[in-house]
Amino acid sequence: MIARDFSFAAGGRVVLGSLLGVALFAGCATDSGGGGDVPMPAEVIGFAPGEDYKLTNYDGIKAYFEALAASTDRMVLEQIGESSRGEPLYLAAISSPSNLRRLERIKEITRTLAYARDPDEGYGSVLAEEEARALAREGVAVVWIDGGLHATEVAHGQLMPEMARHFVTDESPETRRVRENAVVLLMPNMNPDGLNIVADWYMSNVGGEFEMARVPELYHHYIGHDNNRDWYMLTQVETQAVTRQLYHNWFPQIVYNQHQSSPFPGRIWMPPFENPVNPHLDPLVVSSLNQMGHSMRRRFDEEGKPGVNSGIVFDLWWNGSMRGGPDYHNMLGFLTETAGAGYATPRCYDEDEIPDTFGARAGHLPAKTPSTNYNNPWLGGCWHLRDAMDYMMTAAKAVADMGAKLKEEYLFNHYLMGRRQIERGNAAEGGPFAYVLDPRASHDPSAVVEFMGLMSQSGIEFLRASEPFFVSGPEGGLNFPAGSYVIPPQAFRPYVVDLMEPKEYPDRRQYPGGPPEPPYDMTGYELRFQMGLEAVNVDEPFDMPPGEWGEVSSDIGEVRGEGAAGFALLGNSNWIYRAMRTGPWSRITRDLSTPTGAIPAGSYWYPHLPSEDARMLAAANGLSLAGAADPPPPDAIAQGGPPRVAIYRSWQAPMPEGWTRWVLDQYGFEWENVWDADVQSGDLSRFDVILLPSQASGGIANGNLPETMPEEYTGGLGEPGAAALRAFVEAGGWLVAFDQAVDYAIETFGLPFRNRARGLSSQEFFIPGSVIRLDVDPSHPLGYGMDEEAMALFSRSQVLERTGGAAGDGGAAGNIGRISTPVCYAASDFLVSGWTLGGEEVLAGYPAAAQVGVGEGQVVLFAFRPHFRGQPRNTFKLLFNALAASSTEELPESPGLNCR
């Protein structure tokens, strides 16, 4: 066992730890990987993966990789972390024994070329071209291939043992050249928990009527399919472990991420990508991806494998996928999508099932005749798990072969792109020379710390100034305090600029005047806006101030005044809830003036707190406190305590439910899941608040249809569940509905609102994923601690509109009480980044959130998700305030804002 010490920034804090690496390495003196004692997968797993109606779970996969590593000197197996549920995350490095003996030198070369500078020279140096070429000759290509990220896409996860054995044992000239000129990094499974869930579910149902039934739980502990939406926010332990390998350890030139399923009837999708191309990407990334795709296609044509398609569906705009993030680090990150995500059950297709055209939008590619992006159509037949695995193996061989043949080109080009990005930064092309972030200049300083932690994990170079410094510029220049962060020009500049600068997604239509072509995912997503960062763009070059490179500090707490009567814990930071996990609290309900400054509504009051304890609280948690000579007036204080939270969990397993659990876990809220039967029982009095994560109204009400799943997983809340929710709220409980779930809440409680987005076609209203400006009332209990202007991530979300009615009107659950709208979509200039169609007419100025009294309780509607994918830290407090308000007595009533 080899212990590897490392440090990385996570959740805004610098975390130091020890990661136990597993080095299963047999013999270094001779090359012993060619045959004999190397086990076949079936010998360890019990059957050959790829057989119809059989899936192995992670026990079989990890056992095979351990056995393979112990049998050969051509592979090193290392544990790089643990999954959310404690499974080891393995990474195998396969190469020649001589290369494996010099891995540290190979890593030194790839790191030096990736950063385009000599690590001994420090920041500001640029590696000379002749030195880069010499390193490219000395080094070998590093080719990353992973499996299992999306667990319901079973083929790549089942293939990885076979792929590993091939690269270890095959003696063809091609594979020998791969081992001599490359290190092939194979990650057996990116999501082992999901593999266990899916394989165990399928094998328990195979041969029965529910053999093809979908898994009734998320196939990642928290986020299911969204584990491929986490690659700049890095919320999950699996993402963090892989990110460290990509941007701190190996710096691969090629990152190949396997997926299913190809757009039907295609058998495998591969580059070139669909348009548009993000303007921040280096053009050499795009041309190299095109080259890789054409090389892969040629191999399929040589082997007579039809159905290769390109240029549709998957674009090069968004930064958040596993294959997308590496592109912004000048690596060649790409995916393939292979047909057949139907577990291990084969399926046959008749010729009449083949459409005339196919693609994300019908009409992009002819399906029955050759074209440049589909030159060898697949015209039907039977498709087995084995077929999908064979296609994936062909693709992997082609990728590794390209890496080995062109290893000098890939290594040198990594340097070339990095050097070019440094030069672009020095010239302030496509973005500023540098970004400067003073944590205390942002409304929530903790968001800056968290952002810099993300930059650290992603391999971004930055400095934390140890002294105040001045930057000359227009209007006399700017002064920055010690503790400010400077992100200067660097090789990975595209990654930084893409997460900081607003983008205008092109208006693309299926045909002139027709429906929009939807993007692959987000069109605007910048963390600068989602996290509420105050960053200063500095265009003119300046000398870096004294400071520590790569240091992230949570030392942002401060105490104002002495506090003879006590201290107010200001509510502007998300981190306050990490410091308030137990015990009762007192909350200040209106703005107060003190000799040392204002105390805003929403602050928490700590009477008689000693000054020393206040300073310890601030320092330990990065919080701000204000002392007061006199206590707040009794009518400006409300009493409360930790809320008793229930999260509704449907057997349809929507991902927003898992994201809700994750966010509450990160900030110290205790919660309990309630399923349909729990709600229907009517015994909900042990909760203060019930959360309805985003899910379509019909899904909440009806769930999985009968006979599509085992009976215990069918049905939704139904009328008994709706009646129980109405009784819970009428008796004083709170119900909070997010995004799609607002329709269910409006219908169930007869609320005087409608969803303006419901039923509109994409030609009438379409915002598939953009950053939208919000107006917020910070004096409203839901807006406590918020800035008056915030940013929401609007992803096919909803828009509220009052439909008449007032306090005292009858609703489905009884009397409707006070109605308030504390958050509105901005009436003008609402689009911050991305793309909108119909937003002026449908969204601008209308309510984004509403609170409605129902009986003794409250229903809160969030038309968007304030905690979308764990990203928009500037709107997390809207969720947290709703939770806190549910357990706080005598909060003031406020009409909120005057939305349209």
C-alpha cells in the first residue's frame, strides 16, 4: 500500500488529507504481460461480460482489475478515491514496463507542456519551443479512457475488463506501439455505486415481466445522470477524484469519455461535433477533435462496422460535462455514444423501423442513404450488448493508436495551445489580462472562497496577495486589499474566461422561421454570475503582487464593534447554517441601525455573546458579526430553531430530489425522505416543511403507471397524498415547490396563480439554460440576506402570474391568506448570459417566487430551482430562508415586490 499525500480546495476550504493509493504492481525487471498467467475476465467474474441477459456489478469489475494488476508488469492500479457509498475508485495505467518505471518523469513532462512553462522557473516564465519539442520527443502520450459514468449505459462499464486485458496482453504491432509510445489510463468505472444499483436491479428482474423496467432510484447516490453535469462545479467526490487526476497528476492529451446511446438508427456517434463552437476554445482543439473523429470513422469502415454518425446533437458550447472541461484545458476531450442502452437484453429492428431521417431534430441526416456524416448506414437487424462492446473496443483501439502514432504532435500541441493562451492573456484578447477578486467586495464573501477552491481543483493558477496592491488603469487605477485573489494569464485561460464572461448563444433554427435548435445543455452558465462574484476585469498588464500561489483561505470572518448587549450574525453568507446546526435561535426581522453600522433583517441575534467568542465564531466559520450596545426591540425578534425537513421522493427518481439532499447535507440541515406511502398516511406533523423537488405535476400525482414496474414502485401521491398535504399546510405546515412542481402545488391548493410557461411551444417561449437576472426584496423573510439583484439559472423553468383573488378567498385547501411575491424576474435587461426566445413577452417582470398563506400554513412557489445542480450559490439563501422561516415564529408579513 502506498500513501499519497495531497491537498486540494473543496467547498471553499483548503482540505488536507491522505489518499491511500493501491499499487498492485508485480515485477519490474521483465516484461511479463504477454499471456499465460494473465486471467480472462470470465475466470474472475464467473462469465464473460457481454453475454446476453447478464451484468456484473462492481464487485466483479474491481476483482478483475486487481487480479490483472497482480499478474503483469504492464499495468499499475491505483486507488484514487472512494465513491459516495464507499467503493474504491480505481485508475489503471497500462504501458510498457520501462515506461511504468519512469512514470514520475512522464508526469513531469506532461505537466510542464500543459502549463507551457518550466516548473522550476515559476509563474511568468514560458517554455522555449526547442525545449518543448525535446520534451515531446522524450515523453509519451497519455490517453484517458473511462467507463461507467452513466450507469444505465451498461456496455462501457462491462467492457472495461476486456479492454484492460487487450492493452496488457495483445502482441499485435499496433498494441505494442501503443504500449511503447503511450500510457493508456483506464478508469474501470466512474460511478461504481450506480453500476451496483443498475446491475442488481436488472439481474433481479431478468426473465420476468419487468426485465426492461427503469431503475426506480437515482443511479448515483445524489445526482443520477447529472454526474455528467458536474465538471466545473465539482460537487461530488467522484468528480473531485477524477479532476485531480486530469489537472494535477497526469495532464492527459486525450480524454475519451464513453456513453450510450447513439441517435437512432446510428450505431455510434463520434466527432466531428455539431455547431456551435464556444469562442473561448483554442481552434486547434476543434481541428484535432475533427481529426480524431475522422480517424476513428476510418477504422470502423475498415472493419465493416456500419452506423457511424457525426455532426449532430452534441455541440462544443457548454463547459460542464466530463468531456467538455478538458477542452478548456487544451486537452482533446470528446465522447462517443454507442447504440443500445437496454441493459443486457438484445433487441431486433425491422427495416420498416428505420426512419427516413434522424438526428436531434428530424431531417438532419438521411438514415437510409450515405452522406458525409453517415457514410455507411445501418439498416436494421438484431443488436446485442456484445455488439455495443465490440463497437466501443474498435473506438478505443483507434483512439489509443492515434495517441501513439502522433504522440509528439499531441504533446507539443498541448504546449503550443498553452503558450498561445498565455500570449492572448498578456494581450487581453478575448478577455482581460487578469481577474481580481476581493472576497469582501462580494455580497457573500464565502462564494469567492468557494470559487477559488474550484479553480484550485481545476488546475488554475492564481495568487492570494499578502499585501495591499495598486493596479493602474482608467480613472486613476484601483487599490486592492491583502487577501485579494489574482487570476493572471495562463495556459488554461479558456477555462477561466468561459466561467467569467457572459456569452450570447447564436439563434439557431431548424429551418428559417422554424422552431429553435436546442443546445446540448446550457447556453449561459458562468460561475461569476451564478455564485454572485464581484470580480474586477483588469485589461492592462501589471506585475503580480507579493503573495502565495494556489493558496485558498477561509479567513474572511470579521467582527464589527464590541457588543455590550450581544452580537448579530449577519445573514449574507451561506455558511451561517454550518455554524447553527443545533439549538434555538433568534432572528432579527427588520433593518436596525447601530453606531458601528447597519444590521440587516435576517441576521441572527446572539445575546450576551462575549467578544472573544464572537471572534472565534467568525474566524472558525468565515462569518461576519456586528456588535450592538443595546438588544434589538422585542418586536424585531422572532424565535426559531433548526427546521424539521421532509423531502418528497418519487419512485420516478427525478434528479432535482437528489440535488436537494446534497445541498442540505453540505450546509448542515437535517432532513428525512418521504415517499408516496409516507405522505398518504397523513401523519406529517413531525415536520415543519415539506419540499417538492422539481417534477412534472402528473409524475407527482400519478407516479409510475401500473404494470410498468413492480407494484410497490407504481402510483404517485394520488388524492390521498394531496389531501394529506392540504391537511398538513392548513394545520400550520409549510410546503415548498420548485420549478415544475409549482404546477402541482397550484392545482392541489387552488392557489391564485398560473404558470405562464405551461403549454407554450418552443417557438413561443424557449430558455433551455440561461442566466436570468432577478429582483429580490431583502426585507421579506424569503429574501433575508440576499442582495437586491441576484442571478438565477433558468433551465426550461417556469413563470408565475397572479390570476386574481386576495386574502380570504377560498382555495382547494381552505382560505387563502396573505399573498406575497418577494422575487421577480427583472422587467428589463433580464438576460445575463445565454439565449432566450419569447422572454420579453412571457417572463420579463413576472413573479419568480411567491408565498401564499393557506389556512394556518404557507405554500411557497419557486418558479426556478435556486439550488440548480448545486451551482447558483447566490440564490441558495432563498431555499435556506424558506426552511428557516418554516420553524420561526411571528415573522413579519410583507407584500414583497410589485411584479407584473
